[in-house]
Amino acid sequence: MATEYFLDDALAEAVEDRDPFALFASMPGQEFRALESRRTYAVTFSGKRYFVKYHRGTPTGEVLKNLVQLRLPVTSARNEWRALSKLSELGVRVPIIAGWGRRGLLPQATESFIVTEDVGTQENLEDLTCDWVAQPPAFADKLALIREVAGISRTMHGNGICHRDFYICHFMVTGSGDSRLTLIDLHRALVKRRLGLRWVIKDIGSLYFSAMDIGLTHRDLLRFVRAYAGGDLRQALKGNAGFWEQVRLRGERLKSRHG
């Protein structure tokens, strides 16, 4: 059985000589999600709060179901570990990895975990913008957030990473000024040398859908396009009109599906 794992010094001291796989599979904590193949919860070690995602073997039927639906199945914590590690290297603020491990070879028998430090807040961008329609924010604050989200998106996609759950609720508000956001929940992330355009359209279309009702104007959307393209707005629209149309259609399809 192939086994690999690491724990940072603080976590290793807390775990001591216990089997980390067995420990994270069953230890009590504040439960956020409990599925057949994945458990997510918060726990405190030595006064420090962590989030744990433990993945157990994925049934063959679930793997086949995803493949038939042309969806990439998530069979371990490796996706999230790779995405967090790479984004951190690129300067994108993400949760700090305190531990990661995987053992087993076949998806049905693999178990894995990832432990990250708590980002220190429960407020996300969806919470922050929920009353923007009734109480519009200061223009400078709105512009800074648009540019930051666009910059994170540009960095992520330009370096071969697709979030696959790219909604404003997954940007935690952890700072101030021009660097306020921490990107979370990357367990379905796709990391490739180069992303196919369809993955980028899915991400940006999902982001657009999640921001449709927060009071953004047409000019705000153009500000995002310009920041994401990293250049002249006219050239971005002229050279990539088909891309932005596909993004719009993706967002509207999600809107019609979810209301």
C-alpha cells in the first residue's frame, strides 16, 4: 500500500504517534459536510483552529457516474493540495496547508486528508455584498474588490488552475485595502499545464452567475473584463467576443436552472 503524508511541526506535535489517517477519519469536530466519501469539519489543536477534509474510498459506481456525465471525479485530497500549493507560490492568498496525506492506489481503496489553518473569519464576499443593492458601497471599495477578484481569476487560469466551484461565496474577506480576499474550497480544482477554454468559461460563467444579483452595473462588468484581460478593454472585447458571450450564456443557464 503506497503511503505518503506530512504534518507541520505544530500538527505533528498534536497528533503525536497516532495514525493520522485513522485520527482524521473519526475524530470529533464541528461538522460542515458529511458525505459517503468525504467529511469536512473544524477542530482545535493546542488552541489553534484547523479545517480537516478527510476522503475515504470512492465507490466504483460514483466514479463511473461522474465519467458518464463527463465530470472529473474527486477521489482524494490531492487536487486541493496541488491547487493550494501552486496558488500560494503564485502569491494568491489561500488557506495554509498544515498537513496532507494519501494512502492506497485504487480510487475505491484510497484514503486521504488535507488539514488547513483556519483563515480567521466566517465572512465571505457573498455576505459582504448582500446589501449592495439597497446600500451601494463606496466606489473605491467596489472597484478594489472587482480588480482583486479579476486578478485572482487571471492568475489562477493563466497558470493552469480551474477552481470548478468558482462562486463569490468562496472568497473569504480576510484583509483590507487592495488585498482583502482568501480563496477557499478547492477540493474539486483541476491543475493542468494549460487549461482548455471550456474550463475557463465554466469558472468565469459560474462567477458571473453568483454575482448577478449584488447590484453590479454594466460598467462594473466591463471593469472586470478589463482587469481580467490585463490590457485594453476594446481589444479584450474585440479579440475575445466569443469567449465573453460563452461566459454570459453559462451564467444565464445557471441562473435559469437555480433561480
